[in-house]
Amino acid sequence: MRRLEQLLREVDHKPYPAYKSLKGRYTFQGFVLSIDHVQGDPFAAPSSLSIHLQAAQHGFPKDSYAQVHRRIMLQDYLLRGFHKELGRYSHKAGGSGKSGTLSVSACGQEVLERSALTITPADGSLVLRFSAGFPAAGRTTLAQELKKMLFEYVPACAAKTLRYAVSDKAEIQRWISLADDQKAIREQLSKKGLVAFVANGAILPRKSGVDDRPMQGAVEFISPSEDAITLSLPGGRTIAGLGIKKGITLIVGGGYHGKSTLLKALERGVYNHVPGDGREYVITEDTAMKLRSEDGRSVRQLDISAFIRDLPSKRDTRCFSTEDASGSTSQAACTVEAILAGSRTLLIDEDTSATNFMVRDGLMQKVIHPGEEPIIPFLSRMRQLYEELGISTILVAGSSGAFFEISDTILQMREYKPIDITAKAKEAAKATFEKTEAPSALIISPDRRIPFPNKEVTESRKVKVRGNGTDAVSINHESVELRFVEQVVDNEQTNLLGALLRTLEEQYFNGRDPLPKCVTALYDRLAKQGFAACISGNRGTSDGAGTKSGHDFASSASGSVPGNLAMVRPQELWAMVNRYRGLRLGR
């Protein structure tokens, strides 16, 4: 601290670059403050700082972070508290440009592992990464204003939020207990033949289209008795609700009765949620993938012949490429890609699907001969997907009863309340049933595509990666559209996807290893090393596409990991790679 005070006196009222001399680590009372990166001028992106505490300094019990699910929940809880406290001090120090800003990751309703705050289970060390705008008048330093930020504001926030002794212990235990409950439910899904669970009393509607908090006064979810199930929770407790079985589940009902709201909750159920969200106990198996049509997307050398065949232009759908996919070809590509990415459950809403991809009724089959129709509708494949590949489907439909016959469970949403109408709907289907086209053999070819490095990226003097909310990520001048990858829920996930794409181009796409080996190897490395796996220059020891060794995330150099990343599933990594127009493939 004394050394930092001295430096601040020396750089006061000097040209702004004088702040560069502050970079380093300083021991404060109860923690270490690290100035990892100093902005070039007061109008540039704020400087990057981090706070480091040992286990004895923060005092949180080891059993609150020793297990992965508890650690992520505790990290999320602490980060939210620090964010709230830091907001009280932002802009209290004056100056030009971004002077006086203090910011840290803002968490949404989902509990995500973030680089902004990490706890290492082995030794309990805690690192919190945040940003600060170093004050200036024009381009002249205001070091005494910065001293207030570093010696008063930041220590006050750390003292109030990063020490167990002053924490709300009952509230922390409530969050940890919820994490235990969510883990217990996830572990029971497969054992009980389920793909999802929605607890009685859940609040599914959201406040608005731009506010993901629960809607006040919304109807509580109550399971139909036919589909009700009771699951065990820690401590001998139980929880009851709707159990969605493996197979084909159809959700129907009139407009505005809650069909898509239920599906949206299931879509987000691959993530855990915070207490009070209303969806804390909406749990979906973690490989579930939301599919939709995506006009205009890029498809690269993908075998979509299971759904599209014999195109009029004689294009080979066993190795299909396009820069401008139609509704049906894009949805076919999304479906095949999800299967190849390991998804065991497909989530589909009729409203966002290509109608001709989903269904073709009996009358249309009579008028248009099957030999003249290149599309094998999803209706004809749903049963095969489950019986031959074990892939379940949860489908929202409101305009066609053609799905009744092949569905295992049919739920009608009526004023946000689910009613099991399976028997009734199937009986009606028998009376009006029109025979649909018999499906051909279902063949999903393995992904043997071989990626080559994109020279525009690998030979660039400086690779620029940028996220655009949850809509897109760009690498140099190449933009990857992600707005229809609906399970990317946070802009920090987009930041990570961009960093992973850069790592793939720099270290894995080599013209020898197939794409699945490259992507799987990088994700395995991400699971082992954490966010440090995608830091430029962290190459480790390469073995083919994979990296067998490299520096561990917990011991990586201070500041090497940015504080604006959030973890993604393999499914989202695959989705990004498959939409990357800069992907260079050999055959």
C-alpha cells in the first residue's frame, strides 16, 4: 500500500501514460490488489484490476466451495453482492471520459460460472476481476481521485462482500441448499426416465420481453395428476411436479395460453436459476437443444440427407453447403448438428419452425407425389429419432393435429395450466387419421469434416475478437450470427465463444484432424483448465488436435484471464462453429 501511495503521488497531474507505472500487485489489509492492465487514455476501455484473497482471509467454509455445484453458486452469490456494492461508488471520482467508473460482471437470472469471480477448491484462494476508469482531467492524471477509488471505495466493497464473518450466513446457506437441490434433481432425471422436471408452484412467465425476472401475479404451475412425480431432495425432503418422460411430448393449446412460455422455461432449464426466480426447480437434462429455422445462415459440407434429399438442382445433400439457407434446409442443418453435438433432447416451437420441414399432411401427399418432394418432414422422423437414436423431442404445436398419433404424452396448456389430454387426442386422431409417408432408413453420418486454418485470422498481426450482446461474435472482420442460438443467454458467454473460436483457429484447425476432434479437444481442455484454456498464447503441449498439458487456470498469471467470460455448453460451442462463415474445410 505504501508503495502504491508513493507511485500515486509521483504520477499526479502527469500525462495520462504515467498511470502505466502503477501496473503490479499491492498488499492491502486483508487482500492483494493487482492492477493488471492500464487503459491508454481516459476514453479507452477501463483498466483491469483484480482482488486476491487466501482462504484464511475470506473465511468461507470449505464445504461451501469444495463441490463444483456449490462453488459456482457461492461465486455467483458473492459476485452479485460485490456488483451491488460497487455500483454505489461508480463515478464518485470525477474526471473526463470513463474517469471514476467502477464495474464488474452483472449476473442475470441464470447461475453461470464466470471469470469475474473464481474460487480454487484446492486451496480456497479467491480472485475477483473488475474494471476501473482511472481519473483524468483531459489527458492529465488525477491520481488523488484514483487514490480514493483504490484506498477507500474498493476496500469498502471487498470488506462488505468478500468476508464470511460479515456475510448473511443464513442467506448463503439458502443459496447453497438450492444448489444441492438442483443437483439432486438433475441426477434423478435419467434414473427415472425423464428429460425434464417442472415443480409445482413454479412461476414460468417473465416480467417482460426485456426483463427476465418473474411476472408478478402470474399463475403458478401445477402438474396434471397423470404426469405428476415426486423426487427426493437432500435431508429427506421431497418435491412434486411434472415429470416429462423420454420420448415424444407434444404441448398444445390455444394462443396465449402458455405453450411457448413452458417451452422457454424448459429451454432455460439446462441452467440453474437463482432463488426467487420462479424457475429454480425447472430442470432440463443438460444436453437439450432448442431448434428453429434460420433463414440465411451458413451451412458447411453437412450431410442433411436424413431430412432433405434429391434437390431439383441436383445438389448433393450428403455434403450440403450454402451461404443462404432456406427455412427448411436451415432447420434440417440445425437438427443434424444438434444430434452430432450430443444432444439427447430436441426442443421445438412450431411458431419458429419451417412448416414444410415439420409436417406434410395426407392431402398434400396425394396432390404432390412423395417423389417430387425433397423434404422428409420431421413428423416422419420423430419416432425413429427416439427408437433408433434415443433422442427425445418436446414440441409445441398449435395448428396441426398430425403429431397426435406419434406422441407419447400430449399436454394442453389452458390459462397457463397443463392438462394431460393424451387419451382424448389419440382417440380423435384415430377417427381422422390420415396416413403419412413411411419414412426411409434414418442415417446420420458421422462428421468427418477437416478444418484448415483461416489465413485471414492466423496471419493477422493482431486478432480482434468482439462480442455483440448475445447476437453475434466477430473475429477480425468475420461475424458469426448467434441470435437464433437461443440458449446463449448472456453476453459473457458470447465473449467466451469468441475467445474459443480464436483458439480453434490458432491452435486446433490444422488441416489434418477432423472437426469433432478439434472441438472436443478444446472443450476438454476448457473443462480442465477453466477460462485460461482460451487465453491467447496458452498453448500447452500439443498432441494432434488436443492439448495434453498447459498451465492450470488457478495458477495462471494475474491478469491473463479477462473478467468478462461465462461458461458455455459444448452445444453452444458447436453451434458457433457450424455458423462460422470463415470455416475453411477440406474433404
